[in-house]
Amino acid sequence: MDEHRGGAEPHAAVRVDLRAIRDNVAELRARAGAAEVMAVVKGDAYGHGLVPAARAARAGGASWLGTAVLGEALALRAAGFGGRLMAWLSAPGEQWIDAIAADIDVSASAIWTVEEIADAARETGRMARLHLKVDTGLGRSGAPEADWPGLVDAALKAQAEGLVNVVGLWSHFAIADAPRHPTNTAQVAAFSQAVEIAQARGVRPEVRHLANSAATLMLPDTHFDLVRAGLAVYGLSPVPDVAAPADVGLRPAMSVRARLALVKRVPAGHGVSYGHFYVTDRETSLGLIPLGYADGVPRHGSGGDGGPGAPVLAGGRVRRIAGRVCMDQFVVDLGDDDVHAGDEVVLFGDAAAGEPTAQDWAEACRTISYEIVTRFAPRIPRTYVGWEDLR
């Protein structure tokens, strides 16, 4: 049975197959070997819906859930999710008291963060579970090599005071989507050295974690104690130049569908959408799809002079967007095919069903599939398939 927000069937919907998420996590669990699996559900579960996706991931065997921001982790606790839950992105003045009260694992990349977490733990009277992050080459968060011993010492001082328990050591890959890139080997070496430094100073971590989706699938020697799978949970390939989803046992969970709002005949030489980026070269039928960049359709998916246009399945054929994507709508050229207003179109979904994929859209828009699936706006109802199979 399908379930969605919004009552009557909408003119467009994001459909999410929760069984696919469950099965993808089970596949990742099998590939992780002895390591545990964290299902990363940040960004509203990559646009798939935070709570439903988390439930499906748990059903597939994820023993951890991970979010970037604390607000999403707190929302999961409020929805009744127990078990290990980690949030890692913070700024000065974060709601550490709420995190500690909700038993959420937190992360520190700098001494000030350790101090703020320790102060919150002192105020609550509860010990915080703390992961320390080292920058092994991504150049984003994480303590640089020179600052790592000081961060470790600050955390151990807070641990000696009974304020924190240092349960994790971690880092993040920069180029795991190119499995043979030498940077991966260098990062593993840097991470191993950082772990050795921390352990020599007295840290006894429960988990060491480095692998993202790409490394989970392609670099088994990097699994350590825990892998953090994000994109692969949702059935998209983190290594599109190496393997399609089906090649690594994954199935896309999301499809975006709409109904044609209008079909009309126009003559040859008719301009389409703003700027006449596309002009018909013959008499043809144009189909209007009631989705645009306010819904998350990338404007870079426009088609005509200078761009191929993102693909859409309409009338049993894959076609390309014709002209500029507008705020609420875009157009496809239907030729002489027998297509009518109200017919379903698929922006992207599962290649096995003959549908364009999020990766196809990413290539047309010169971006990555991560951005394609996460950008669809809340005004498009989410339709969930497979709830009954999770119970």
C-alpha cells in the first residue's frame, strides 16, 4: 500500500521504496564484514525522508544512524529511535546539553569543542560520548596533524574528570570515488598514525571509522570497526565511473513522477520557454510538466542551444527537456506520439524499469547524483512504498 502526505493524488510526487533502502543496507552490511554499519540519514535522508528512511535502514541491519546536524539527530530521538546515533557538524554555542540528554554521540575537531561539550556534561551531570576527528587530507573538518595530540590530550583530560568518554576516532576520505587514487592510501596511513598517537596517549576507542559509501564498496581494507554509508543506502552508486548500482547489488529507492499538465500542437519555428533556448524544427506536440526549480528540478537541466537537456520518460520514450526550466514547470518535445494531459512522466527512477536515473540527470546537469536526490522540495509529497514490509 502506498502512503503519502497531502490527501488526493498530487500532480507530482517523490516516490520512495523503503524496501529498496532496507535491502541496500543489508547488502552493505554483508560487504562490511566484521565492521558495523552506520546509515547516514543527513539532509532529510538525502531527500528520501528522515524517519521513514531511518526505519528502513534499521530494518536492513544498520546498528548506527548518522546525521550532520544535531537537529536531525534530536528529531530521530523524538520519533522513538533508540540505539547508537551520531551527529558531527557543529559551531560554537551548539545545543550540547540537548545532545547529551538525548544520548547522542558527538564529535570534536578542535579543543574549544571539547571544552564546550565538557561544560555541558558538567551542567547535565551526564557523561558525553565523544568522537575525535582528524583531518587526513580532505581539508574540511577534523584536527590537522599538528593539532591532533593537543586535541587528544584535551579530550583525555575531560575524560579523567568524568565528563566525556572518548568512544570514537574518525576521519573522511577525499577521493574514495576513485578507488585506485594514491590519496586513499595516504589517508589510510595518516589515519592509522593518528589512531596510534591517540592510543599511545591512553584513548581506548570503541570504534575507528573512515570508510564512506565508496570505500565500503571498493576498499575493504578501510572498514576498521564501522563504515558510514550514505549515498549507497539509497541505491545510487558512489563510484559511477566504476560501477552502476546493480553492479554492486544496489537498487535506487527514489523516483520522481509527475502528470502532464498540458499537451498542445505547435508549428515549426516555435520558441519554447524563456529566451527561446529551444526552437522547434518541425510541427510537433509539446508537453508541459508542472515541476520546476522551486521544486528542485535543476535549471542546469534546461535543453536546447548549448545543452542536451535532462532526460524524462514520457509516452514510453525517453525525451529531453526542451528549453529553459522555469520556477514551476518545464517542457518536453513529444513529437507526433499519442500522449495526453494526465499521462504519467518519470523524471528519474530505476534503470531496470527503463527509466532515466539520478546519475543520468547528474551528467546532464554537470553535477553529482547526491545533489539531484537531495534538492527536491517539501512541497512535492513523498509517497512511501513498503511500510508493511518493515513491520
